[in-house]
Amino acid sequence: MKIKQAVIPVAGKGTRFLPATKEIPKEMIPIIDIPMIHYIVQEAIDSGIEQIVFVNSSHKESIENYFDRNYALEKFLEANNKHKELELIQKIGNLVEIVSVRQKEQLGLGHAILATDRLIGKNNFAVLLGDDLIKGAEPCTKQLMKVSETYGDRPVIGIMDVPKDDVSKYGIIDGTFMEGDKQTVLMKDMIEKPLPSKTPTTWATPGRYILSSDIFEYLKRIKRGAGDEYQLTDAINLMCKSGPVYAHFFTGRRYDTGNIFGYFEATLNFALADLRLKNYASDLIKKLAKDL
């Protein structure tokens, strides 16, 4: 089954990036000169996604505007012979079809996903969280799509191994490896942010999912869970009790840009990978390190 839609929740308030997020959506904060949300959308596009569904909230229209055409700016750039810049913003405006649904209350990831029910319909779809940038040879979402197709178009959750002391930051899955496949696990349980002393594994879910439309029925059944919110984890847990749900250890480097430390790490590494900045960034880091 070809997956054409991706849901990207962007309704959060971004309090960990105040005061910048007082007026600017966290997702629009740039890494170098590209907003974080651009990298998430680009991963979806590179995975074959044709439509992005933003779960948005009030005062965050700039995210949608970024992926729209800006004819006034285009006209200005053309008049001033800034052809390279003109081509760049026109390309962004034509990247992919964008639709949006409003999440009027921020009641958790499960609540956000449920808001897309009518837009998704009966299709399988991807979910990408904007706090997690994953860079690798192959897009993380595309890796999960392939696993889903291999195992009968069933749901697949992207996972990574984390230190035991960090399990309380994530949804943690338990399960058994598929025969002959040391990257894919048949899930039997999923727990939201367990204590290290209570965790069944250290297999964490950093924010990439392939889901079937069945998830909406489970989201309607769950009650508020961890943080007094409707947790996607709880709905997935119900789903894996009634049919096979898989988890897959993706390849690629993940940056948790939901906090200032992960954002700073991503900025440094992206600068070192940027041909315009690589030598300058490397020399600057070495120079500053000498003064520590």
C-alpha cells in the first residue's frame, strides 16, 4: 500500500524555547538558515509523501505560510534581479500539498492525531514529530514504510536504544525480534515514560510512526493518561493487543531539537556538514576549544 499522507503535529506552545517562541513558532526557529519544520517536511517528501497534514493551533499560521507562495516577495526579488533567491522561495512554495486542521486544545499527541480522522479517512499514513530531526543515508520514514509493506501493511513504530536512565523521556516498547530480522520487533506492549526501575526494555520511540486508520478507533476509546493527556502510546498499546504492530530500529542520527541542548548539537553538526560553513565552523570550534 502506497502511503501518501503524513501528519505533522505543530500545535504545541514551545515553552522550552521561550522567549523566542513568544511570537515565533518553535518549528520555525532555523538551524543555520532553514527552519526546523522544513527538514521534517523534506523527510516526508523524500519518503514519497504527497500531502502533509499539519495539526496546528492559533497564532502559528506562519508555518503554513512558509510552505505557500509569497507573490509580493517573488515580485520584489525578480525586480531586483535576485534570481537565485527567487528560485529558492518558489521551490519551497511548490514542495508539496499542505492542508491543516486546528487543534483547539493541546491535550496530547493522541488528541492531535485524532483531529486528522476525517482528512486521513481509511488510509495508512505516517506521523513525524517536529522535535526530532533524523539524518541518514535513507529517510527514516521511508525505512518504516518498507518494513510496513514487508509485514502486510501493518503499523510500524520507529525505535532506538537509549540509556536506561533516559527511558522516562519516551514511550518504551516491549516485544520479540522477528525471525531472521534483527532490526524489527513484534510488539507486545508499549509504556509511556516508565521509571527506569519499571521499564521492560530501553527501546524508545523518538517520533516516527506508520499507522493504519484503525488507530482512530483506539484513540476514541482511550482515557487521559500520562500528563493528564490523551497519549498516542495508549492507543498503540490497544492496537497491538488485537493485531500485529511492529517496531523497527531505524538507521540514522537523531537530534532531539525539542530542547536547547539537542538544538545546539544539531546546529553544530549541520554547520559542519554544510559546504558553505564546514571549514569555517571547524576552524572556529578548534579555536574556541583552545580557550576552554
